[in-house]
Amino acid sequence: MSDAIKHECGIALVRLLKPLEYYKEKYGTAFYGINKMYLMMEKQHNRGQDGAGFASIKLNMQPGERYMSRVRSNQAQPIQDIFNQINTRINDELKANPTLNESIEEQKREIPYLGELMLGHVRYGTFGKNSIESVHPFLRQNNWMHRNLIVAGNFNMTNVNELFANLIRIGQHPKEKADTITVMEKIGHFLDDAVSKLYKEVKKEGYSKMEASPLIADRLNVAKILKKAAKNFDGGYAMAGLIGHGDAFVLRDPAGIRPAYYYKDDEVVVVASERPVIQTVFNVDFDDVKELAPGKAIIIKKDGTTNTKKILTPLERKACSFERIYFSRGSDAEIYQERKKLGRLLLPKILKSIDEDMENTVFSYIPNTAETSFYGMVKEAQDFLNKRKEEEILKEGANLTAERLHEILNKRPRIEKVAIKDAKLRTFITEDSSRDDLVKHVYDVTYGSVKPTDNLVIIDDSIVRGTTLKKSILRILDRLHPKKIVVVSSAPQIRYPDCYGIDMARMEDLIAFKAALSLHEDRGTSNIVEEIYANCKSQVDLPDAEVKNAVQAFYEPFTDEEISAKISELLSPEGIKAEVQIIYQTVESLHEACPKNLGDWYFTGNYPTAGGNRVVNRSFMNFYEGVQGRAY
């Protein structure tokens, strides 16, 4: 993706089901779980490079012995940093106490991080919030083992203000309004309540205070706690939690917006944001890894018993399509095929744009994540040429010569690696003119790959803001002197902000919005801005369920092609010599390519939760009022 948008997070949970001695004997190390966590987090670094955290819980520790550990980092390479800290601590302990090598039991007691239950998290910071305090996992501490709670997730709540107010109503005093803190305190409240009730119940049965602890752990109903806590959650989430005594859970939102996958055998239970991560790290097949169903939680009790429980009534499945287009690892078997199909489905529009002149067209892609859709586009171009070759051969009939046959068969799509992305250039200078000059050099081109008589077709995952396209990519492509540059987006036009975890909150940043605004100005219909603002304003005090997306009316007067043409005009740099045309995927083709992930709210404005409509209206109001803050 040429537009640098921050987004998403990744979670990884590992529960070892055997004693640590088992892993030492079978795999040669008691640190088997820590090693697997490192691999799972590293293989999800695509989901977040601004921060990383790791937490572990040791089972069956004695009072006075440390049983929870956590380490977080917001350094330049946070995953490496936290595992360097972990390894340094482990090695220091082993060096200071050589006798620990002889006893796994002693290692577990003396060495931090070495436990049976582990939770990892990688994140992108949004809206400048990347302090160490913002890095997951979050920890809620208590002297009662059962009331300790560690939370990490890939989520964003649209109604954090409402959830915060609910906490105040039940007598809490949260230290901040961040959605992670709010969610953790909500779960923590019902965890405290459940533990208190179980304690009274066990006391009535005649057990002592010390005898009560294991009974509470055994009887604690995690599913019931989650049902109470998540009752009013509105957002997209895959939320993981560890409870101090050893229970664990991962809860997925009822629309399935955020992804979660799990695997279980007799040695381990694993949950992650990405299927291929589990496949690779644990060397298991595609079918062995299961998708956690929307509205359900996978719950792992302290004794290792594992079940999936319905927590919330599932909504219509609207799994995030951006996962398939861009965010998730392309090594997933389904995602790889879907991205290729996204490229294939674009060829009819491309052929129209170049007047089917394949001989004078070069195909390429913007590195690196658009590469898979590029393969699909080229395969479809090859199929198109094969049909044309068949027609030409049949037309020649008995007059076909060997030379003519060779000439026909030699026709193939012209493929070049035109754009090259250099190592990440740090825009460390804050002055706008200096920063813009650096942006121009993020990409370079392969000189001599395109002739002045050529069309250059280059595919990207998506075009969100278009800033890099205008300031850098189109300018450098123009150095190759093509007659026409056709930039193809494998995603449809992004018209609406996201509120479920992707940093696309400001309406006026979206190039599709700018294009529609410009079209209204061209046609003298700019008064629609005031009308939509008034409609948004009139719905401010309505319950979420009654709020309608007022912003869809902003795009209704225009066809996709009209907006694409205006985008092409707006993104064409001043002084560019080549004709520029920008082509977008259709929503219908997106659904055809990604039939299991129909979450398309950024393209259509059809938000899967009630809070989404409130967010989009608030975002439009922010635009109208000149407010810079986020809309959720």
C-alpha cells in the first residue's frame, strides 16, 4: 500500500497443557512456550510495529512466589526488544544460579516469564498515542489471585464514552477513558463480583478461606462474566484475557469484524489473529486451524479444559475485507487466492482504459503487498491474449505459416518491475517542505523499462488518501515517459471512515471524499454539505440503534466512474506529461473475490454495528466544524 495507514493489532496466546518437564524432554527446552510466542509475534509483525508486549502466568505457585510477569516495549524494534529483555533476564538467572539447570521446577519458581500461560501483542499506535502506557497487555492487579486480569486485544470500541459512563455509574473511578482500560475494568468489575459471590458460597459450605481458593478457580464461570461485561460493547474486537489463577479466554465480536483463529492438540492451545502463523509455527495443516466464530469465546480453564462458548448473539457476518486486501499475511491459502482474484477482476476495466492495446502496455505493481493481485491481473491478461491468439490462428486457416504462427504465439503481456521501494526513509525533519522532498524519494524506478509509446498499468492494494501517489509515485513514473499511466486499485473507493481499529477517522483525508466535494462544487450543489450536517446534527441525541448514516447522500449523485475521473484529476501532479487515469475495484467484484469477508463499510457506508453510523455522522460534523479530533 502506497498510502501509509496505521491499523490493526495482532494477538497471540499459548497455553501449555503439559508440565514444563514434558517440553524439556521432548523438545530439549523448558522454554518451548516462550520460543513459540516469539515466533508467533514475529510472524504477525505486519499487524503492528509501534509496540509489543508479553505476559505470562505460572500455574500452581505458592503464596509469596511470583506468578505473573509482563514486559512491554515501544522501541524501534519492539518484538526483538522485549525478547532480548526476556532472554537477558533468563540467562542472568541461569548464570547466577547454575544449579537451576538441574531442576525445571526450580527454574519455574526462580525465572520470570517461564510459565504455562502466555499472551503476546503487537500494535500500531494511532493518533500519536504510542507511549509505553498505551502498549498492551494491560494489567489489573489484586492480592486475590482470581481478581488479577491481563488484557490485550485487536479492537476499537465506537461507544467508549457510554462504557466509561457505565463504569462511573457502578462506582468505579477509571484512571483514563482509553477503550482498552474501559474494557478491562468492565470485565474486571464482573470478575470481582463473581469471585465475591463464589467466596460467600464456598464459605457457606463450610470451607476455610485457604480451602476456598482452588474451589473458586474451579467454579469460576468465565463465559458468564464475559456475557455480562460485553453486553453493551459496540465495535470490532478479538479480545484476549488471562486471569491470575490460570483461566484464559479470547472473545470475538458478534459481526466477526476482527479475526481470530485457534488450534488445539494434547500439548497446547494456541490462538492468533492469523491462520498461517499458527500453521507455520506449529507445523499443522490448514484444516487443523479453526476460525473462532463471531460472538463466541474460546475459554481455557486452569485445568486445561477448553471450550468455545456463545457469549453474544451473532450479527450478520461482516468480517473486515481490508484484512483480505492488505492487512493479513498473504501466505494464507485463502487470502492468496482472493488477492489474485481481485487482480483478475480488474482486467476488463484495464482493457477499456488501454483500448485493448496489449502490445504497447507494460504491467507492473507498487511494491510490495500489491504483488499478489498483480499476479492475478497478469494471469487474466495472459488468458485474454490466449483467446486472441486462438482467433488469429483460426482466422489464418490453411494459410498459416510457421513464421506467422511463431509471431502469434510470441505475444504475451509485457511485465516489468517498474517501481522500487527503498528502505524506509525517516521524515525526521518537521518542516513541511523538507518532509515533502523526502516523500518524493521513497520510491525509485527502473529506467529503460517503458517506451514513450507505452501505456504503463501499475496496480496498488488501495488508494486511501493518495498523498504518496501524487507527491512521489506518479512523478517518478513520469520520468519513464509513458504516454499514459493507469493506476489500478484492487480495493474500491474508500469513502467512509473506519471505527473498528484502522486509522482512517478523518473524512476530509479520504481522496474519494475530496473528489465528491469537488464534483459538488463543479455542479453548484455544494449546499448538500449544509443539508447533511443538519441531518447529522439532528441525530446527535438519538439512541445508536436509531441513527442513520447521513453521509451516504453525499455520494449518491455520482457514479463510481465520475468520482474516479475526479480523483485522477486531483492526484495528477502539476507538470506531469503522461495522461493519468485511476481505476478502482467495484464493491461487487470485491464481494465476488472475498465472499467470506463482506465487511465493506469503508466503501459503502453500511456499518455492521449501530455505533458505526454515529461515528460516520460525527466525522462529517468534525469536517464541517473544522474539528481535528477523532470521531470515536
